[in-house]
Amino acid sequence: MTRRLSSLNELAKVLSQNSKRAVEQAEAGLVEAARLIQADAQSRLGGEGGTPSDWAPLASATEARKAALGYESDAPLAGSGALRDSIVVEQDGATVTVGSTLDVAAYQEFGTATIPPRPFLGPALLAQHEQIVKLVGERAVAALLGG
């Protein structure tokens, strides 16, 4: 249904009436977008997406230690699944955060003096960027226009 407005005052009234709903819809869109990032990041950690080809290979000693524990070989961050499972979405009002509850996530994402970076959160955000803009934008605009 197309809604026709006859004046700027009428537009201002519609926007004013629907602004709270637009904020609520934008927040809901952010949570949905965060879940997309979460799923993408988790898939980079030994899930169905496989190991990113641009990650540095593991040291032979690390591969041997993983093999002894029965973990998949040639999958740098796949092991017990603890890192993958630690990726959570948290919401505090209009702020939505995707991150890990484990300190080791930062070491893997950014690297250390002895661990090469193996980013999974940043690339997940970049991969979902267009979908995020679409989700949040469409929800907010629809709400502003009374949808």
C-alpha cells in the first residue's frame, strides 16, 4: 500500500508518531545482524565453512599436540569447539555486541609475538556488511513509514 502525504507537516507527524517503533525495529535489526556475524564467525572456526586459506599454518609441534588430543589436523582453530561456542551476542539497549567470552579469542584474532593472527570476527563482519545495512535500514524505514 502506498501512502501519500500532502504536506511536510503531515510527513513530520507520521515520522514523529513512528519514531519509537523505528528505533525498536532498528534495534531488532541489529540483533538479527549480530546473529549473522556470530554464525559466520563460528563457521570460520572449524565449522562447515572450513579453515580460511589465508591463515598461517600451525607449527608442527602444535599439530602433533592436536593430533594427540584427537583434534582435526590442518584446522588451526578447530579443536574442542570452546572458542567457536564462546562467540556470543549481547544486547544492552541500542548497543549490540558480538564477541567471545574467552581471552584467547583476542590472541587469535589479532595475533601475539608467537601466534600469527587468524581473524574470524572481523572478516565475519565484513562478509555480512551489506546484509546488515539492508536489515537495519529496511526495518527502520518501514517502521518510520508506519509499516
